[in-house]
Amino acid sequence: MPTKEELMRQFSLAEEKEKKPPEAEQQQETAEDKKAPARPLVPNSHEHGKKRRKRKKKLGKVLFGILEDKTLNKMLNVFLICLIVNAVEYFVLINYFGIPTKGVVGKILGLLVIMGYMYTARLKPRNIGFSTNPRAITGAIRNAVFFNLSVIPAYIIEYFYLVLNGHRPMVRIFAYQAALSLVGPLYFIANILLLLIINTVSVVMLEILFRGILIKMGKGKFGFWQTAVIVSAFYSLWYLIIPLSKVSAGYSFGQLLTLCSFYLIFEFFVSLKWCMCTRASGSIWLALFDHLFFNVLVELIHVLDNTPGLSNYIDVNRNYRLIIIQVISFAFCFSYYKMKMRRKERMLQAVGVRSIYTFDSLAEMSEEEVNRHAERIKTNDGEIDAEYLKLLEKNSLDREHRR
């Protein structure tokens, strides 16, 4: 039983607690809470969903802003008009009437559409990348030949692959499925000339549209790489007409799906390579010649399987060969692109230019040529860059002072 002194002590402690102000109790409680381990916070599902909805709404605004952009709409209009012309040829003239136009009719009509657009937009050939500098043209031919050397390892790989698998490969030159041994030299030469003419018309039309007009439209608004992705997406969609036009030819759904996937992926990366060629060289000549040489080579040279027992000599590995060619060529082009970008940076820094984007056309110029033709260098708005000319003048004065 507690004694009198213990009871008195307990009563005094109780009185002190009652007299203690509430602030002191709160301070004591907070001190105890600090000592206690922190409890994990349970995420509020309502707030999390609200943030997710905000992110989706923001992404929707960005996509809607891109889709309603006037520059992109102009690009789409030009692309769709030319696409409709191309579709009419493949689905009506080739499939319905059976006329072997080889795609040239659509390309000629597409050129007429492009010329009409250029006239209304007051665009001249030099505005879309047709440089008149002889050095740009000769350099483009030289680099295009170098890029297309990738056909040599591609054909060697395919040839030895067939040999190692017990097949008898043979290399043949065809001009629109007509071999020299079957049709005679005169008809064969005529077919080769026809192949060159058709491919030239086709390549000129495609390069003017995709690497000329569409690149020019988008680069000032979206920047180079964003424009290159948009243009390459358009280019891959353009080639979907070829596999889709084979629906009436008895192809199965699996075959059509495989062909569509191949064209979408392959043509996208090929277009990306030609966009890099255009920017690195400062004109569309390199993309045009590389495109033309590639088309002609793969149309002429075929690897057939001469294994006994096969009734038809078919170039079954053609798509794989195209992939190998373009992978090697893409590596060459990317190295060329990085080298030209570094060279342009050094050159433009030497003459006092800070922006490399505005002066992509200087790719084939030396520093002396840049100084000599400074008055011709235009910005995107068509005005002479006053800051650039001022820096050029300052650099020339510095050089004279050093002398």
C-alpha cells in the first residue's frame, strides 16, 4: 500500500501536468515524433491520376499543335497531291489496264505538280538545293560512287552464302527482266537506255519533292533532324503503294504484311541517309546521284540460283541484298556527315559565324570562298546577315593587322 509521501508526490505531478501550457505539450509531442521513425507515405491515387491526366492533356496539346502547324500542313498538301498521282498510276494504269508504265507516268505528273507549286511559291531551283557550283556537282558524283561501292561486299556475301549452302549461284545482268542472251544486243541496249531514262525521271522527282521542297519547308520551322524524321516517314508511306498494289495479284495477307513492313522500315532509313547527304553536302546533288546509282545497279545486276531441279531462276535474296547494301552505305554516309559537320564548324568559327544551321550551303566552300562570296550568303528570311558581315570584316582587318 503506498505511503502518504508517495500519494502526495503523485498528486503534485498531476497538478503540474494540468497547469502545463498546451504549447509545451505540442513541443514535447513534436520532439517525440522526431525521435520516432518516419512512417511511409501512402500515395494518393486521386492525385496520381490527376497528374497522369495532366501529362496526357499536355501531350495532346503538343500533338495537336504539330498537326495544326501551317508548315506541316503545306508539306502534307504537296505530299498528298503527288501521292494521289502515284496511286492512280499503280492502281489504275498498271493493275487495272495492265500498262507496264514502270512508275514513270506518275513521276512525270508529279514533276508537273511540283513545278506548279514552285511557280506559285516563287521557288527557283537553287532555292531547293540545285547548286550551280561545279565543285558541289563533281564532289557529289565522287561521293555517290564511293557510297555505292557497298554493292561489291553485298554481292560477294550473297554469292558465298549460296555456295556454302550447296546452291549454284550465277550473276546475270538484266534490263527489265530481259537478259542479253535471250533478247539480243540491240533490244538489250534499248532496255538499258529505257531503264536509265525512267530511273532518272523518278529520282529527280523524288529528290526534288522529299530532299528539296519538304526539307526546305520543315527545316526553318522544326530544325533539321525533326524535319528529316517527318520527311522519311512521308517517304516510307509513299512506297506503301507498291506492296498494296499487289493485293489483286494473289498475295496472301502474311506476304503483304511482310512486304509493307519491309518497305516502311527500309525506305525510312534510306531516306534518312539521303537527308544527311543533303545537309552535309549543302545541295541535293549527292542524294540524287546516290539514289540514281543505287537504283540502276540493283535493277541491272541480279544473283540467280542455278541449282538443278529449279524450274525458275528467281532472285530470291534481293531484299536481303538491298539491306546489306544500304547498311554499309549508311555507315559510309554517317562518317561523311560527321566529318563535314566538324569541318563546317571549324570553318565557320574561323570566319566568325556562330550558327551552323543558317549556313548549311557552305559545305563545299573553303574559307577564302566564304569570304569572297559573303555578300551572297542569305539568312532564312532572305536578308544579308549583318552580324556575319561585321565579323567577316573584323576578321579581315585582324589578318591585315597581323601582316
